[in-house]
Amino acid sequence: MRTYFTLVVCRAVNLSLEGGNCDGSCYAYVVLGLLAGPRFGDYQAGFRFGRLGYELVEQRGLKRFQVRTYFNFGSIVTPWTRHVRAGRDLVRRAFEAANQIGDLTFAAYCCTHLNTNLLAAGDPLDEVQGEAERGLAFAQKMRFAFCH
């Protein structure tokens, strides 16, 4: 299954490189970034592909997969090559964007990953607790049982 997923992602990236970028290209690049480190051992290339997906959203306004692009780049790809705090603002932006478009599932994911980020960065526990309580309240309000 992993091999098939990797092939699909690589094919999506190849189609984007050959035919031009579209909204789905942003997400394909960031997912290739997720794979490049652990699957191919090239975390720097993973970061560059992830950043490419992010920059397409930012500079070209390809926003259909904005939430997923910000979330994955900020919470997973960036911490492999930068300090864990470096991706935190993107996770917060992903949360805001998810709320704006009504993607409550990814909004809840952002809450859980933000808590993980705060803990991993060694932030003061009272700040982590406050963020965790806000995330829990959000998940309960949205009746999203997976995150609470």
C-alpha cells in the first residue's frame, strides 16, 4: 500500500512539473515532502518540495488545498529541518483557514498538532494547558470525538 501511495504522489508531482501547476499540485508537493525524508532519506528535498507547495498557495492563490498544505508543511515537514516552533504559525493559519471554509476535521487536527508542537518545543505547561483546553472545547463544540 505504501509503495502504491508513493507512486501516486510521485505521478501527481510529475504531472504538475510536466503540465503546469494547479490547486492539487500544492498538496502533491507537500505530500512528496512528507515522503522524501522518511521514505527516501532526503529531508532537505522534502522541505523544499513542501515549501514549493506552500509558496504556490501564497504566491499564486491556489487555495483549494490550502488547509492541508499549511497543516502538513507546518506540522510535519518543517520540524524535520527547522526548529519545531518554525511551523507553528502555519498550523495556526491552517486552523483559521479550516474554520473559514468549514473543514472542521482539519481544524480539529490542527488543535491536536498545535498541542504536540507546544509540548515538543518545551513551552511552559500553563500555556500548553490553555491551548489544550481551547482545542478540547473546540472539539467538543464541533462534536468531534476523535480529538477529545
